[in-house]
Amino acid sequence: MNHRKRTVVVGLLGPTLDQGKGANRWDRWRPSVALCQHEDLLVDRLVLLSQRRFAALARTVTEDIQRVSPETEVVLREIDFEDAWDLEEVYGALLDFARAYPWDLEREDYLVHITTGTHIAQISLFLLAEAHHLPGRLLQTSPPRPAEGTTAGTFTIIDLDLSKYDRLAARFRREQKEGLSFLKSGIDTRNPAFNRLIERIEHVAIRSRDPLLLTGPTGAGKSQLARRIHELKRSRHQVTGEFVEVNCATLRGDGAMSALFGHHKGAFTGALADRPGLLRKADQGILVLDEIGELGRDEQAMLLRAIEEKAFFPLGSDKEVRSDFQLIAGTNRDLRRDVELGRFREDLLARIDLWSFKLPGLRERPEDVAPNLEYELDRHAQATGEAVAFNREARERFLAFATARDTRWPRNFRDFNAALRRMATLASGGRVTRELVDEEVARLREAWREEGDAGGLVEETLGARAAEVDPFDRVQLEEVLRVCRGARSLSEAGRALFAVSRTRKSSTNDADRLRKYLARYRLAWKDVWAESSA
């Protein structure tokens, strides 16, 4: 035989709302009494929490509840807090009660009454219920309308399990989807790994003010993503300040200190007036330091203190200034390698590397070439007022080139966007033809070939580490990288590179020889081949 679970309400005595003396107290709405007057809410037990100084009121409320609902058992529990507006004190007292109470979830169904008490108490009850320290649903009561002719009012039961609120859950999903689309500039990207990356960035961006580190090759979209993060956070009222961006490669000497931290008048020759600096300009906003690895050691030390303490000294000043900004750092360098070489502070890297996201290059996202093509054509139409489209043959030709394994895109989306702008500008009648595509493809290949002759593949693959390669070795490494880019496997590349010497060996292992050669530069096959095949 099934038995109904007992309904138990936990609530605070309302020193103001529950107040009432004499016979006319029955003419006013008193929440703790009224919740026991509803025919469709049978309260088996009311656990009424109250402070010692309201003991007389608690007894009156108990007696009145027994008059209107004899079947309700009222249990008075004294709760120990002096200041009802002290969040720490109120929350702590309620938590102590929750931990000590003998909850019986198998036999009892619990409701947490959040109508009475100070706002601090109501917030504390909500937080404890949300964390399941109070294992029940929320109960909210409201006074009656004048025409209702009763003092019971109305009640609402709120379940904090959002999965039970289909429309609300759907709205949350829709808002998250809109946030993801916003960070991707509205581009319907199809690369699963990139979509997962953007989803994680969106999740962190709206929940954290810690520094973000965006890594990846030149032109992968780090600066654009940083700006979209600022706009997203501003739309959620999480930042109110400006978006301030600077490329650290342009900062040198006293100019770097002054630009970042500001200076006091007379701090150095030419300092004719006070300068606030970019960190102060970014107060309550977002500061983007692109190519942060280019900062000098002194600037790195001051930046670390500014991140941790939200305070710093402008150049030439003994007066500390404050700025509460969120940092987004960008780099295409291997900062861990720079730490090993003494070029970058280890403590600063540890501070900005809490949330690190590597943006992939264009070759790693072949599925996203077509959506980005449409996006750039739309941008061109908005900027010029002229719509441009590819004819079918031209579109197929360009997409085949753009996604080919040997297409380099050394500056990634910067090269891609520039190519589309050139073709759109030259398109007669708003149509990009096969001839225009062939002309652009030839132009790109020639430009990239010249860059390759100048050592572009070494720079592209090793990044900042290319500076450690001697000119003599660079020539050899450039040829190895070129062959690897065009090969389908490590063995195929090895056979091509050692085609002569392998004929003089009784036992050949070209793949192993190539693997060891690449290891000298801390490269693996995936680092070289993935660059061209992605």
C-alpha cells in the first residue's frame, strides 16, 4: 500500500509580515499563517525558524496556525544570528540548521518558504536550496487581491531543477547558441574541433575575469575573437569599460612603459604632460596585448603586478594608480620555450596561462573555407553596397585551391580575406569568373614561392624558434619542409630526401632518418605534415 509523503515546510518567522495583535490581526495577510490556510496545500509540519527576541511573536503565530489548520504540527526552532542583514552570519546560521536537521527524503517532501525574512535571509535560503543543503523546492506566497475576500493569498512552488522547465531550458540553449554564433561572427563553421573550442571559450568568457591566452599562427583571428569577447561580455553587463588593444611588437624602451602604464610629467625628456596609459584606459574593460611575448622583462614585471594587484606606478610617479581590467593576451610564439631561454618571465606565464586556447590556422579548418567565403562576400557587400558572387566554375576552382594540401595560407585568414577582396573588386558586373580566380591563384603562389625562397617555411613552422637556426642550416631545413609538405607520408618524404644515399646502404630506414632530423628542431611529422594536409 502506497502512503502519501508528508509535506514539511521550512521557513523563517517574519517579524514584520507575520506581526499582528488583537482580533484585527485576522484581517491582514500574514505569510506564515496564510500558507497553512490553502485547501490545496496540506502542510503536515511547519518548521518555523526564529530569533530569540521574537519568541512571543513565534508563540502567537503557532497558536494561530493551530486554529486555522489543526492538522499542521508547528515546530519552533531557535536560530542564532544577531544581525539579519549580515550575509555571512545569516547564511552560516541557516547552514548550521540544514546540516543538523534530520531530513527524511523517503517519507517527507520538503518546501522552503522564501517569502518572509530579510532579503539577505531569502537569498541565503535560495542558495542553500540550490546547493541541496536544504533538499526541497522553493515555496513563494503572495498576498490576496482586494476583491478575493480572503487572507490566504496565493502560493507558487518553484523547482530549481531547470530540466523540468522545457521553455526556460530551451531559452538558455538558444542564448548560448546565440553567444557561440556571436563569437564566430555569425559564420556557420563546420569544423567540429573549432566549434568545441569556441564553445569552451564562450563558457569561460562569461563566467571568468581571469586572463585569457589566445595562441595560434598569424592571421588565425586572435584579435577579432578578443573584440567579440568584449562585445559579448558587454552585452551581458559584465564589463562597462573600453576595449583597448595594442601590438606589443610596436612597443620599445621608455615608450613601452609610457604607453602601457602612463607617465608623470617630466618623467623623461619629452614628457611634457601627464599620460594615463593603456592600462588605466582599460579600467572596467578589456585590455588586449597582442604578441605579448615581445614585451621587455621590465614591462613583464610591472604587468604581472598590475594583473595581480590591480595597481601600478606610472613612469616617474610615486603615486600608485588602480585599474581593474581583464587581460586577453595573444601570441604566435612558444612562450614556454621563451621562458627556457630567459626571454619571458615564468611567473607571468603562469598567471596568464590559466585559460589558454590555441586557434587553428586556415589549413586546419578546410570545412570552414566555404562558410568564410560567403562571410567575406557579405562583408564586401555591406562595405561597398555592391553584391558580388562567384559563378559555379569559379567557385569550385577557388574552393579546390583553397582546401588543397599544398596551399600554404601563411598568414591564414588575412591572406584569405585579402584574396577575396581583390577578386570582388575586380569582378565586372558583380561576378567572379574562372579567369579571375586563376589570376589570383597564380598571384598567391608566386608570392608564397618568393617567401619560401626567403626562408618562409622555416619561419612559419618554427615561429620564434627560427631565430635559433643558423643560416647554413636554414637552407637545408627549408628544403626538408618543402618536401614534407608535398609528401603523403613520412616514408615517402624520406625516400625523396635520401634518394641518392639510400642506394649505397644495404638496409634503409628513410623514415627513421627523417624523424631524427626533424627531432633536432623539436619537430614531429604531425607538426610538418598536418600543416599542409589539414
